[in-house]
Amino acid sequence: MRIGILTGGGDCPGLNAVIRSVVRTATTHYGSEILGFRDGWRGLLENRTTPLDVAAVDGLLTRGGTTLGSARVAPEHLRSGLPEMKGVLAEHGIDVLIPIGGEGTLTAAHLLSQAGVPVVGIPKTIDNDIDGTDLTFGFDTAVSIATDAIDRLHTTAESHQRVLLVEVMGRHAGWIALHAGLASGAHLTLVPEEPFDVDEVVRLVCERFERGDTHVIGVVAEGAAPLPGQMPLRDGGVDEFGHRRFTGVAQQLGEELERRTGKEVRATVLGHVQRGGTPTSFDRVLATRFGLHATTAAHEGRYGQMVALRGTEIELIPLADAVARLKTVTSSRLAETVAFTG
Ligand code: F6P
């Protein structure tokens, strides 16, 4: 069998571990061949490939990023490029394609599958917002990096009796903020799922200092927003993929807090640090298991599916189910932070 593989969307720790797992499983267990497409769907559209064998994936388990490269491609470009992509796959004799990616990549995988291409998807995103899988690899690494950063911010905030707001990734889903906030003992966690009340944040900050606490640490997901009319965020427009450009919610909330509380406030934006570097052992294991099970599914002809973690087992779920909606933070999970807020 000949398997095509690509990594699409924003990169994520564990992508290289998946590539290694697919290549090793396919070659050593099934005697199959693997062809990598460069830079996600763009490489498939432009017919840019790289052969992958066991030697090519040596040392990849621990390396961050993706050796295949990644890129975002606008959905309309993908739709109109379907015939080209099918042509390129046929030209290389690809029997099954294994795309590894987040919501955008898996939606494209579903499109291709509907167009008759045998596909087995693998979910990845540090945001952990793919539905149908308990976790995606990359998330644990991102949470660990954010937690370490917040632990460090606690001591400097204490020394200066400051309010420190830490902005973490999370466009539509606040999973990183929620988990890093719980893990680091943050006093406040703001997520995209629930607009925050600026008056309430001001009250919480004042109350902490009034009762003699030394500092405040707030974790703010980049997609968090205040209640309508309270503190309009600057408009950054949208990028070429239709994604809203963020303008720094932590910085803007910080300015408002400083004005209204008289306390010193600083904002720290963790940004792409959360996506870089070596994956945690948890993510290496999850990525390796995803790669192994996706390759097995490919050889068993179980197409149009995506591997998913359910409890401790890896299962297959229809791509259609996985991309139907995003997995966002539930109100019951948010309620768990109440005892630790303030
Ligand atoms: O992968 C998803 C994500 O991490 C979002 O949380 C974030 O908004 C986005 O990537 C930023 O990615 P980029 O700067 O590469 O477009």
C-alpha cells in the first residue's frame, strides 16, 4: 500500500511523533510506503512531496514542530482545488491519505472523503477543541508551558504587589486557560465561552488587596471578551482565512483595571511559545498511539474516520461527527474554578 501524509494548520508539539509512528508502523509492520506532502494541503495542491522511510523519521519522537512543514489554506481554495488534489494523489499512486490537523484540516479531510478519496484523519491542536476525542496531543505540552510561566509570574507579582494578566492561546475554546489556571492556582480565569464582567473583575482585584493578599494572577484566553457594552476591544479585522485578528485582550483589560483599581497591572502574552519545542511524554505517547491506530485503520480500509481518544482507548469516529462542532469548555467545567477564584 502507498500512504500519503500531511500536517495542516498551526503546528503543535507531537506532530513529528505522529509522522514517525505512521512511518514506522506502515513500513515495519505492513511493508507499505509513505509519501509526505510538504506544507499541508498546499503541498498536495502544488504537488510538492518528500519520501519518508524509517531513516527519515529517526530522532523525530522528541522534536517539536513538523518536519513536513505546515500551512493554512483558505477553505474555498481547498474546495476549488479538489480535482487537482485527486489528480496528484492518483499520479503518486496513493491508496490512502492520512491528514493530521485541527478543525480546518479535518474539515478538508472530510470534503476529500466525501469526494471519494480514502482518508483516515488524525486530530491535533494545542487548543484541545476537536469534538469526539477526549484530548488532542499538543494540549498537555501547551498547558505545561503555560503553567510553568504562571508559576514564575506568581513570585514576581508577589514581590511588586501587582496584578499580572497572562494571555494564553484559545481562539474559541478556553481549555488551555482553564487547565493552566487550575494547575497554577490562578485567581481568575477568563475564557471565550463566557463573556466576562469587567465590574466583577475590578471587584475581585480590589477585594484581594483589601484583605491583605499580595498579588493577583489572571489567566485570559486570547478569545475572551467582556460583556457587550462594557469595554469594547479594539477591532483588528480579519485575516485572509476569515479569522478574527486579536488585539490583546489582556493588555486592554489591564489598562482598564489599572485605571479603575489604582493597582499596577502588567500583561504577559505567551503566544507561540506554547506551541514550540519538545512534546511532553503524555503527548509523545498519545501522538504515537494515534499514528499507530490511524495506520492500522488505513490498512483495514476503515476510511472517512478519525482516530480519537475515548477514556484510555483509541477509537475511530466518523470525520463528519468530529467536524460538526467545536468542543468548547462546558459551564460545569467552568464552575469547578469557582472555589479557586478570588
Ligand atoms: O492552533 C490553534 C491556535 O493555537 C490558536 O489558539 C491561535 O489563535 C492560533 O493557533 C494562532 O496561530 P497562527 O498565529 O499560527 O495563525
